[in-house]
Amino acid sequence: MALVKIREVLDGCHENEKVTVRGWVYRKREGKTLIFLLVRDATGFIQCTVKKDSPAWGDAERLTIESSLKLEGTAKPDKRAPGGYEITAESIEVIGLAELFPITKDQSEQFIRDLRHLWLRSRRMNLVMKIRDKVMQFSRDFFESQDFTEVSPPMFISAAVEGGSTLFGLKYFDQNLYLTQSSQLYLEILIYSLEKVYCIAPSFRAEKSRTIRHLTEYWHMEGEWPFADMNDLMRFEEELMAHICQQTAEKCKPELEELGVDVSKLASVKTPFPRMTYAEAVELLRKKGATLKWGDDLGYEDEKTLAEEFGKPFFVYDYPTAIKAFYCKTHSDRPEIALSVDMLVPRIGEISTGGAREDDKDKLIKRIEEMGLKAEDYEWYLDLRRYGTVPHVGFGMGLERLLAWMLDLENIIDAIPFPRTTRRFYP
Ligand code: 4AD
Ligand code: MG
């Protein structure tokens, strides 16, 4: 008897054949002469019926929700069954009989979030995790198609990238180190050998903000390459984004539909993306009643207001130098404006930041000191400007923010299996 995945049965590959499936009991309904089991595996759900005169009856009776089992029977088309197929069970092997499962229907979000290790079995989380896997794959495919090399940066670091206020410090034997906030500086090292490099790796932020878009540990997709300018950067980012969205729309259609996501939102992400300068953004926001002025950082509310204008991904570039990190290159004739760009999307706001990096050693030292940092902490970074410096650009995109937008997730914590926030670190 063929051991099959539930998906194959639902796809009609085994009509009227005897099959064996392995999985878990998702739902159970008991009648006097018939027991309905909804069995799930990684690929889907199937209704299985057990008749009173079947040798499987006794085992079906004692099965509890989330028990694991092996079930043999005949796969038949049945219009009344969810998915259009059911299995008439002939035998059941109970593998692990479950205790009373704590997650039942109609439970609060809070309760479910505290039982993350069990909630991950839900259909919703199963679908999100599958799409997450694909999005990582489509991202890699795109980088590789553009001759990028994937590299593995360190997580323990000795100096800040994105400012001290969100640094996690830790004891490293008898030294004080930090968890990385971004792999950018390490990618910058590697461009001198490999030129186009990227990574998809964790980044850590001691971020106290409790919002729908902040995690303390998130997955960061970062790219860096030499001999390129802001135009190359924006073009690359929009092509990457369009590739990810279109591939997801095409290859994950059933999963998206089951999650209730409008597939056309993703299919319609096409290049070129609208671009506006920071100064234009400020002007637009002021017209709409905001009180911010040139020089202020855009807040979450500002970003959402801007995003409503476009209703799709777009760029804001040319931010004031003063609100950007020490490594940002500036316009040669306007040092107050940084060669920096953010990609924004509706509801979430910023999903990526990138820019040109200061490649002049003396200007870089000046910037480091102006920001109150110590140049000696960045000796190796300055070496990159001493030995064969080169104009280069790069960016970082938060994978969970991207997914939260793509999948209309209410909160970023559902884009990652084990979210870490100020309050959440269990399990
Ligand atoms: O804007 P950020 O801080 O930029 C950098 O780290 C650059 N060094 C990246 C680079 O140029 N290589 O972070 C980049 C992106 C943000 O746009 C956002 O999508 C995500 O990382 N991000 C977070 N995602 C979830 N939770 C947080 N606390 C995040 N902080 C940043
Ligand atoms: Mg940013």
C-alpha cells in the first residue's frame, strides 16, 4: 500500500486506490455508526471516515485531537468532503495518543501566542512558514541570478553599526561584545574579494518599541557591491522586490488564497517603483497636516500616510545626513544630504534602508567622530578605505516586515516561528 502525502490524494493522484497516510488528528466528529477524522500532515488536511464495522473503529474511538497516527484506506472523490476527497479507513495505527489538547476553537490571541510551540501546528502558521521558505528561496534565486555570492557574517561583534541605543551587549569570556544589528560592515569587507555579496542572517535590536513592526531578533536580507551608485541600488532593490512578489503570486497561489491574501496585489508589483525625495515627502506630509519639518526623521505615522498615497512599494531618498548612520556617503555639493534610500510599503512603512557608503577615509573619520563614536573601534573598517577604496552601495531588508506586508499579517510576530520581542522569548 502506497505511503502518500495528503496533498497527492487531494490532487486526485490516487483515486480509488488504497493509500497510507501519516499525520495528526486535527478534528474529530463522532456519530453512532461513523467517525469523521480530519487528518493533517505537512501538506494538507483530509477527511477520513471510519465505519462501525471497520477493524479501525476501536482505534478511531480512542483517538484524541493531535494524536499522531498512520491510517490505511481507500481514497475516493466525495463532493461533501473538504478538498473533494476522503479516505475510507480500513486500519489505524495510533502512534502517539495525545493528552487533552489545550488549543481549541474560540481562544484569545493572547492565549494562542503563549502556546506558540503548539499554535505552530495551525493551518495558518503552516501556510505562513511555507511561504516564508519560498520567499527566502526566491530572494536567493534573484541574488544568484545577478552573480552575487552568499556569505556568512558573524553574530558576535565588537562595535555598533546602527547606533548604541539598540545594541544588545553580552559577556564574551572577559570581554564586552554585542549582538550584530546588521551585517553591512562585514559585507563591505567581502566586496573587496567577491565584489557582489549578500546574506540572509539574523540581526538583533534592543528595541523597546512595542509596535506591529518591531522584533528584537529578525532576519535581515542584505546586499553590498562595488562600482555602483544610487541608481543601480534602487534598480536592484525594485527588481528584487518585483521578483519576490511575482514569484510568490505565481508559485504560492493556493497558499495565498487560503490565507485570504489578494494575489493580484503581489502579481502587480512591477518596476519602476515611484521615487520621491525626503524633501518632497516632508512637503507632502505638511500639506496633509503633519507638523514635522525638514531635518526630522519620518515616524511610523508619517510613513503610513505617505504609503497611502502610493498604495504599493515606493522609495524615499536623499535623507538629511544628520539622521543617518556614520557610514553614509553624502552628495559632494550638499553634505547635509545623505545618499540614502528607504523602501516603504503600505501599512508597515519602511521595509528597507540602503545607500552609498562613504569611501573617503578622512571624511569617514570625521563622520565617526561627529557621531560621538571612537575611530579606533573602526580601524579595520578604515583599512577598507586605505587599501583600494571603491565607491559602493548596499541595503538591508527586514524579511519579517516584507512578509507582514505581503501576507497582510496584523503583526510582524506571525512572520517568524519563534518571535522575540521585549516580552516574548518563550519557547
Ligand atoms: O534601517 P536599518 O537599521 O538599516 C541597516 O541596518 C543597514 N545597515 C542595512 C544595510 O544597508 N545593509 O535596518 C534595515 C531593515 C529595516 O528597513 C527593517 O526592514 C528591518 O531592517 N528592521 C527591523 N525589522 C524588524 N524589527 C526591527 N526591530 C527592525 N529594525 C530594522
Ligand atoms: Mg532604516
